[in-house]
Amino acid sequence: MAEASLSADLAHAPKAAPAPAPQPLAGRRYALEIRQHMAWRWQALILAAALLVGFGLSAAILVAAGVPAGELANEFITQTFLDGQNFRAVLFQAAPMILVGLAGAIAFRARFWNLGLEGQMVWGAIGATAISMWQVGPEPLRLPLMFVAAIGCGLLWVWGPAWLKLKLGVNEIISTLMLNYMAANFLLHLVYGSWKDPKDNFPYSPQFRVFERLPELGGGVGSSILLAGVVALLAWWLVSVSRVGLYLRFVDANPRVAHANGVPVRRTIYGAVLLSGAMAGLAGFAVVAGQEGRLTQAFYQGYGFSGILIAFLARNNPLAATVVALLVAALFVTGRSLQVFYQVPFSMVQLIQALIVVCVASSDFFIRHRLRRVGGEGAQ
């Protein structure tokens, strides 16, 4: 009886619904959402994939330009980092790039888009050169006075755009960019005018004396790279350990909410922007006192774009900016080698930079957004 009753119940039980047919791909709907959070491991993986794509495209362009594919690794790795002379050239080129990249990163953390890095470099170099030209102070103090003057001039040149931004709401992109042209033209006025070297009548200042130049550490390595490393460590401590760094994170996230919670937003932005100008001025000092040995008419060209590139690729992290600056400097050194041995124009090196920037910018989209399937069966 029990078995008969069980058989009857099974016969009258509702049958399970058949599995839904898979929806055609064209009929599926997706929504673009902003991610609330992504683990740093996945962020690093996406960024690494973007860099690989950028390097792959760059390699294809160089091969099409006539560089043998088998020589790419030799040129970019072996000859650049394992050859002593070329590696010293990388460190030589990287010192001002580290400083200008840090300058951009600090300002960007405060949501101040400082595009006047080159102008601040120019004024830092002018301030340092003025100490040399006018022979201010005794000889043992001449280099420290040049250091202080470079910091002060770079800081003062960015103070105007900061004041205009916070007091009058003037767009800092326009103000800092326009001040670049003012600084560049004033530099030309000096080197073609009263500061022209009287010995050979070329448009640059007289050569600095030995005690007015940054000394070498040994082995042909200049002390400017040590200066840049110390500044990078101090910048890391400032943004990662100190209270100012905490304030900067609040300001970067939402200035209005930060102000409502008692964060001194205006003072934090002022401090970050002035520090950015000081670092850019210090980069000018590193070039004229550590590389050129005098004030020249075009020493600053290209550093502004490189600083923005470094800060962007490093995501405004001081230690990451140091590593990125070294890689960008290596790219410049390798580019000069490609010019000599393979007649590759330097504009192609700049094209490679642009490709890498575009790829990294694209990776930021995948880090900040995701596609979520909506509607229909099986939607998440």
C-alpha cells in the first residue's frame, strides 16, 4: 500500500521546469558601474597588462622603423642598465626627473593641476644663478645659498596661481600654463642680455665655479641623484606617515566633506602647492648646478611633460614616482642610442611615451569601472 501511495504521489507531483535556453549574446544587456573597491593585487595586474600592451606596441613601431627585433632587449635592458657608462647616464638624467615628478605628484594629491612645472624650474634655476652671478655669501656657503634660492623662487612662482585659485576661483591649469611662457621669455631676456657669457658671447650665463656645483659621489655619479632620493623619502614620509598626508587624502577624496569634518582644506592645498613649486625649483637647481654648470636657454624643455607623465604613471605615490622617473630616464638614454645607431628620430621616443600614457590611462577605466549584466534570465 505504501509503495502504491508513493507511486501515485510521484505521478501527480508537478514536473520540474526545463532549464532556460541560453540568451543570445546580442540580446543581453549590461550596465556600466563604478567600482567601490578593487584589491591592490588586481589593480597591479591590470596596470601590468596595460604596460605590456604599451611596450608591445612600442616594440612593433621600433621594428617597423628598422630596429632589429633581436636587438630591442639588448638596447633597452643590457646596454641601458648593465653597462656602467649608460647606467650613470640614466642616474644623471633621472635626478631632475625625480624631483619634477614629485612636484607634480604632491600638487595633484591636493587636486591642484600644476602644469607650470617648467616655469617653476626656470625660476629655481634663475634664483640659483643669481646667487652665483652676484657672488652672494662666502664660498663655503655659496652652494647652500643657491639651494635655498632655488626653493624660494620656485615656491614664489607657484604662489600666485594658488592664491588666484583659492581666492578668486581662477582655473589653475590656465594660470600655471601661461606662467610657463612668462618664465621662459624672462630666461631668454637674461641669457641674451645682461647675463650672457662675455667670454664667448653665447646665450648662456658664465660657468659656475667649482664650489658652486654639486659634487660627484664617486665613479662618475653626481650627488644630484642622492639629493633627489632624499627628497623622495621625505615626500613619502609626508604623504604616508604625517598628519599632512592624512589631510591630503581627505582633500583628494572630497574637499567639501573634508572641510565639514574640520580638515583645514585651504591650508592643506596651499602647503601642497607651495611644496610642489619648491620641488620644481629644486629640479632647476639640480640641472644648472649638477648637469649644465651654468644657466642655459633651453635646459628646462621636456621636463614639464615628463613630470606630469611620471606623476600620472605613479598614481601620485612618491616612491613609485622615483621608480617611474628612472624608467623614463632610461627611455631617454636608450632613445639617444637608437638615434645614433639606427637613425630613429627622437620624436619616436616621445611617441612611445605617449603610447604608454594612453595604455595606462585606459587601464584606469577598468580599475574604476565594471560591466554588470542586467535584465533577462541569469542576470546578476
